[in-house]
Amino acid sequence: MTKKIHERGPSGAIYGLGFIGAAVYFIGKATTFWMGVLGLLKAIVWPAFLVYALLKYLGV
């Protein structure tokens, strides 16, 4: 039986650091508890915000 290992490489570390940075940013700007919860949810999907802004900037 062959065991296959799938690794993500450095992209997982970059996403993790980005998540921590985005969480600190969004939660730091929160004015209420629920805005902090929303900030945490935004931090989870920060790459989607980044790609959307990039495509909007490029006019695609």
C-alpha cells in the first residue's frame, strides 16, 4: 500500500500570517463585540477581498 502525502508548502504559512494580520486589523477597527465577530469572519476570507479589489482595479 502506497502512502501519498500532499503538502501545501509555503502557501499555508503565508495564508496563516495573512489571517493573523487581517484578524488584528479587522478586530482592531471593531467598535462592538459583533463587529469584532464579523471582523474575524472577514479575516477568514481575506484572500477573496484581495482578489476582488485586484480585479476591480484592473477593470476586469
